Amino acid sequence: MASPRLLRRCLLAALSAALIGSAAVGPAQAGTAAPTAAAVTTFSDSFDGPAGAAVDSSKWTLETGDNVNNHERQYYTSGTKNAALDGQGHLVITARKENPAGYQCWYGSCQYTSARLNTAGKFNAQYGHVEARMKIPRGQGMWPAFWMLGTPVNWPDSGEIDVMENVGFEPSTVHGTIHGPGYSGSGGIGAPYSLPNGQAFADAFHTFAVDWAPDSITWSVDGNVYQRRTPADLGGKTWVFNKPFFLILNLAVGGYWPGDPDGSTQFPQTLVVDSVSVTTSDSAAGVPIRGLAGKCVDVAGANPANGTPVQLYDCNGSAAQTWTVGSDGTLRALGKCLDVSGGGTADGTPVQLWDCNGSAAQKWALPAARDIVNPQANKCLDVTGNNSANGTRLQIWTCTGAANQKWTVG
């Protein structure tokens, strides 16, 4: 929600001390995902239970009240009228056009009820892959969101991470934003993501996620990365995203940004949540991958551009040598994925950095033998020519068990 307030919608692809990673150039390719290594799911809710049941109170708290800061029109209720399981593995947050009994909203009589849930005091995240699979509502004035607030809450100084927000007048677009001291409300720093060909987010379930590391936050929709933010994006302002945040799900109605519903908006409206999870590991800040001559897997020039070569280089602890492992089988650095160029499978195909796209060329497995294997090609990550010189390009090659195909993660 891009306006000043204490209540706002707001984690890094699953990290791991063992390795699995990948990426591809061009169209995504079908393939079998590699087995995931030592990633730890620290929070998960798949909303299983009978229809009409309340959410798990050990994980979620239902807030009550209105949001005067945003000029919103809903009143958040407790109980199951506005937030309940549907018996099919979903949480359904329902906005209804009705006056809440006995309550006078700040800006006049409330005309809508809805629900807002948070994990404050029950679960806090600090780094990791945070995602929710949801189907959002449609209609002018609707404002669904999945977001996080820093603890203890002292907005905006405590920080806010908006994983996904949508306003009803943009049915094909969602927004990811960070807020902090000096860059809050309409001054938040973020970017939109739009579906192709005018598709509406309300037509199907989509997965909204952030990959959160100490000095970067990367947003994705259905595995498609669309923005990455670091302290360098703040223009000298303070980065406040190195501490615990709690999760929030809500469906607002009206407000400064979306505007009020009009005659075209049909009620009730629903935000249907299939699952929420946070995946981390002992290496949330990422780890080096060491190989031939004790040197590291390195992104050439620390350049995050698509197609940047991945090479062998003296270990230096830089972000270009800091890798995290996604629960989807990807190996990530600088917000992008280790990628087999062109999705190739031939001996000598180079590897590079590329936007994460979920293809089989971006899947890697790490057997006990310390090989790093791309299952699509059934070949190993290899130092070209067994050459330990700085800048030697990495490639895939038939697995031989040689020293130039052996890697230590962490």
C-alpha cells in the first residue's frame, strides 16, 4: 500500500549449505527438478481443515478495526465470517458490503467488512524465501496484499516489505515495494510486474515471492524475477531490512491508492490463499562454492546482466561469489541464477548468469561425491581445460570424477 501508515502489506530463494542451482537462456524448458538440499521450511501453512473452520491460531492472529491512515473503507473482523477455511486447502478472506454492527469508522460509517491476519508474536522471519500462492479478487476499489513489517513496529523506521499488492483498477499488474525512513508511503521504492496479453491475476492462482538476503531483496511472480533492491538503491538512506519481520495477509477496500469501489464492483470479493511458506537455511547470507586450486565460483565483474560468464577466481567473499540455494533447485547469486547457456546439453556448453525462469537448464543436484550435476544434461559443472587460472570459464561436461569437477559448498 503506497501511502503513509502503520499498517501495511508487505522473503530470498530458499537457502542451503548444500547446493542445487540452475538457469537457462531463452524459453523455459521442461525437465525434472533436482532433489532439494538442506533447505529448512521455518513457517508453512497449507490451510487444511474443514470448511468454515478458523485459521490456525498458533500461526495467525486476526486483527480488528479500521485503517485510518489510508482512508480505507473496511472494518477488519474476528471470527470466521470474513476469514475461514474452505475445506479444499484454502484460506478465503472475504470482503462484504455491510456495516459492522456497533462500529463507527474514522471517516464515517463503514460500508464493508473484511479480514487481516498477521504472525506477530508467533513467527518472525529474517532472510529466506517467502512466498504465498494466491488468487486475488477483482474490481475497482479492491486492495489485496501479502507483506511484512519489521519488529518492533515503528513505521516507517522499522521497515516494510510488500511482497505483493494489487489495486483493482490494474487487474493485470501487481507491485513489490520496500518502505523505510525517508522512503515510505508514495515514496516507497519498488516496481510493478504485469502479466502478458492482458491476463488478469484474478483469473488463476499465482505465486508471489521475495528472496531476502542481508543486503538484497529480490521479487518474483511464478518464479519470474522482476526486480532486485539493495542498499545502493536508497540514495544514502538507511537500509532497515537486517532484522526480523512478521507476515501479513489482508484484503482492504478503498483507500487513497485504489480509490473507492463503484457500481461495477460486485460483492462479496475474495482473496483465496492456497499456501504461505518461509524457507531458510543455516546459510541465509549465502555461501561460497570452492573448486579447483581452492578457488571460487565467481560472476565475472560482479555484473548481474543476463549472459555474464561464470568463472573460477580467487575467493574474496564478494557478492559475486555468494551463492544461495532455492527450494526450486536453483543456485543464485546477485539475484539471478546459474544457467546453462541456451539450455544446451553438449560437452563444453558454458554456464552463465541469467534471470531465474524455472527451466530444466536451471536445475542442479549435489551428490555426496561433490559433483554439481545438471540433471537435464546429466553432466557436471566443470572448470574448462582443468585450468586453475583466474577467469577460467565454467562449463558442463560429462562427469569424470576429476578434480576440476569437484566442489565444496560453504
